[in-house]
Amino acid sequence: MKKPVHILVIIILLLLTIFLYNKQLASIPLLLISFYLFTVVGSKISLFKKNK
């Protein structure tokens, strides 16, 4: 994906975290952020291994 899309997804998830923090539901968007970053890193590593 392109860089602006990554930034937009992270910003939306961080805003959800801030909004849901007061309702004690901040763990949901934080789990989504960690899953998203895990998949981004996984795709970058697989591309790196294919280029070697």
C-alpha cells in the first residue's frame, strides 16, 4: 500500500483509541493497530526475502 494510506489507517485507529479510552475499551483499537503493523511488517519482510 501507499504511504498516505498507512498514515490514514494509523491516525484513524489512534483516534479510536483516544475516543474509546474513556469508555475503558481502548484495548480494541490497540489490538487492531498491532495486527495492522504486524501484517505490514510481514509483507515488507516477505518482499525483502524475495528480492535477495
